[in-house]
Amino acid sequence: MDLLEAVNDYILQYTDVVQDNLYRGYQNRATLPQTDDYTMYYMDSFERVGTNVDTFTEKQEVSINTLHEKVVNIDFCSSEQEVAETHAKNLAVLGRSYLSCKFFKKLGFNFNFADDMQYLPFVDENEQWVHRYRIALHLTEWDNLTLPQPNTEIVEMKVVNVDVAYPPQ
């Protein structure tokens, strides 16, 4: 399961948003829904946290693990301000709870926190106000890259007196 699928399930689990009104953003540059009551979620940023952790295996491979922080924005939009605000407020509160950590942990992600919600109303194509509240979920995930790493199996050492073997000139 990828991160955005996990966020989709999270929204369905903890709000009364229905799947028909839940949209994964930036997907095929789709137009906005025909309804004013919908929720959109999309990846906002992707940043490395710290230094790689390299592990060398006996199979002559190197496993490179990198921790990334991924921020997913969720926009709750509605023609009724209270509807959008309630959805965002509930996830913003839940975003500082152990329940979010527990939910994402079982899916292989580490939930850090949710930002405070932002109010970002806009005017639609019919020149009507649409109330939009946004929250950002901050999660971390380990990404792994495994590559062949040939190494030596036998080392032969020859001890020599450097002054005798390589006399000064």
C-alpha cells in the first residue's frame, strides 16, 4: 500500500466523507468535481531526514536505508463552512493523538503530527464561494535501496622490510 492510499483509508476511517467525494490530487490533471462538497488529498513535500544507514550483507550486497518525511495535504471543500471546518478540525485534533500513530503504524508508516488547519476559501467557476480548510499530515517512512557490493573473500598478506625491498636512492 502506498502512502496516499493509506491517507485515503485514514480519511474514510475518521470522517464521514464518502469515497465518491474523495479525490487523489494531481491524478491525470482531472478537473474539479461538479459538486461543492468534496475532499482532495495530495503529496506536498518529500524531504530526507538525517543520514543514510548502510548495511553490508554476506550476499555481497549493500542495503542503503534513508528516512524521508512526507507531507500530505488534505483539503476539505464545501459550500457549507461548518461541514468543511468540522472535517478538518476532527483530523487536526486526531493528528495529535496516539490513534493516528496506531492507524499508520499497522500500514508501515510512522505518523508524526498534523499541522493546524488553514482556512483557504475560493471562488468557483460559478462565482460562488467554496469554503476550503486544509490540514497537513507529516509522516516518515524508511526507503530502501539494495545494490550489489562485491567484496574480497581472501586477503593474502606479505610482510616485507620496506627499506630492503625499496632502498632509498
